[in-house]
Amino acid sequence: MNYIYFESGTDDFVTLRTKSVNVRVSSGRDGGKVVVIAGVLDAETLTEAWAHALEPLRKARPSSLAIDVSQLSYCDGAGLGLFTGLRRMVSAGGGETKFVGVRPDQQRFLEMSVLKDPLAKQLEPPPRSGMVVQIGRGTAEILTDIGALIVFIGELSATLVWAFLHPWKIRVRDVLNVADKAGANAMPVVSLLGLLIGLILAFQTATPLQRFGAQPMIPTIVAIAVVREMGPLITAVLLAGRSGSAFAAEIGTMQVTEELNALKTLGLDPVRFLVLPRVLAALVVTPLLTVFNILMSMVGAYIVMAALGYSLSFYVDQITGCITYRDFIGGLAKSFVFAVIVAGIGCLRGMQTRSGPGAVGDSTTRAVVAGIVLTILADAVLGVVYYYLGI
């Protein structure tokens, strides 16, 4: 512990003497109280000084308090606790506390006890806003977020056009590194989910179709559902929770550590330098992962069909007879759209990270939630478009 020594003062006016500290409580001119402390105030003398200083004040409930430290010769961190306790007690009643007789060598040390007191009425938090105010505030935040999203879409679109016109300037090594993390490392879990989705769909449709003698329709139902809908959607949701959150955490950490500001200072565009490689990598790996998901779903559905006694040739004929190239291309087209959404939202939330210990975690959570919601919304819009286009 660091100790602060003061020059000795006089102690010829005390009414209470403890081991080495003198405390006197008296009335002031304005109806307040005055506490005079002389001698040594440390951990050993604090208990007695605390009792004889606070007990009279607790009963009197003064409107103001003056602490005279002109004759205080020594004080350490424990002594500051006494000053904080005195101020807290007076502030709880709406009063004010001030120091009297402070010498220059005491000023900075004593200021350490003058902290915001949550018990003081004037320091209480403002009352909670009403429902109308909260709705308006939430609406304003949503509109602000939509505006930021529109601006980011414009910047990303311009960057993608620049990359198309200047392919030799793309950071290929960064794209490959991101593709390895987001694509190759995600293939086992994507394949496992595809296998389970195929098994579940086949099992869930087997019993209802058996009632109508239509179990041979299981491959058709599973193939259409997986190729057109479940394959791209499940892959995108998985990437939103895995890769989108990683993008938000990486860029969010850079934002907290001022690395993004450093890039701007060096004349480098963060969207071109950080966002573009991640979006391009997502555009490459998402369709491939979707294909693996679809294939494993077909394998899972065949396991059920084999258990029901159907041959592999029958299963393949059923699938090839119901799935056309339009269905396959439509599913891959969805995966491209989902890739841009997941990667873009992850990077945007990372760049919107604020300061604070939990800022990166908040950005990661927002990236996952927004990525999944916008992916499902885009899937609904594409479903309507496909319907009217006859795809």
C-alpha cells in the first residue's frame, strides 16, 4: 500500500483521544456540522475514528458537513474510507460535504475520496421512459440500422464492381485463407446436417404416405424439398452461426483496437481490404457446401428407402425424374444470395462494434440474428419470385 505523509499539526483542542488520532464533532454556523480530525488516520486508528465521527452525525442528520484536515499529519487508503463514509451519509440526506484546511500536499490524495455516490438523491438514475418514448426510440434505431445497411450495400456493390474490373488487385491469399476456414473446415458439419435432414424428412413422410400407399413418393418429396429449399437454407443458417459470427468478431476486435482507424489513416478502404475477401470467399464456398449438403441429404433419404426395401436404381430413377436443371440452378442461385447476406451482415456488424468489454460479443450476437433473419426473408422473397417465373 502506498502511504502519504503530511506535516504534523497541533492537537490541543481534542475532546476524544484514540490511539493516535483526535476527532471532534461540533456545530457550524449554518446549522451544519464540523468534523475536525488531527493526528494519524490509518488502518489501526480507523475503527475508533469511524465510530466517534459517524455516530454523532448519524443521529444529527446534518444538512451540510465540513471536514477539517488542517491538523491531519498522516492518512492512508483506509483513512479515505472514513471520508467516503462521511460523504455518503450526508449525501443520502441531500446534503453537501466539503474539506477545510486542505494543504497543497493533501489536495490530490483527498480528491480520491470524492467519488460519485449511488446513494445520493441527486445522483439517482433518471426515471424510466414511457412506452411511447421506448417505441419511438426503437423505431429510430431500426430506421438508423436500415440506413446504415443501405449505405453498406452501396459500398459493397461498388467494391464488387471494382473487383470485377480489377481482378489482379484482389487479395487472393486472404480469400483462400477465409475460404479454408469458412468452407473446408465447415464441410464435416454441413455434411452431417445434410445426412440428418435427409433421414428426418424421409422418416417423417414415410408413415403418412404409407396410409395412402404412396411411399414410392418419398424420394420425390425429399429431393424437391432439399434441392429447392432445405439445402441452401440450412447451409446459410449454419454459415451465419459459424462464419458470420467469426467475421463480426474479427472485424469487431479490429474496431475496438483502432485497427480500422489505422487502415483509414494509411489510405486503405476497410471495405475493400477486409470485407471484399470475406464476401468473395463466401461466394465461392457456399454453393459448394450447398451441393455437399444436398448430396448427403440424398444419402440419408436413401438409407430410409433401403430400410423400407427399395433398391438403389429405383431411388435414383425417382430423383432424376422429378429434379430438373432449373431446380438445381434455382437452389444454387439462392446459395449465392445467402452467401452475400451472411458475409456482408457479419462484416457490417463487426464494423459497427462500439467500445467496451462486451462490445465484440454484442456484435457477434447481432450478426448471427440479423444474418438468419435476413436469410429467411430473402428466401421468402425468392420463393415468390420463383413462383411467378415458373421456376
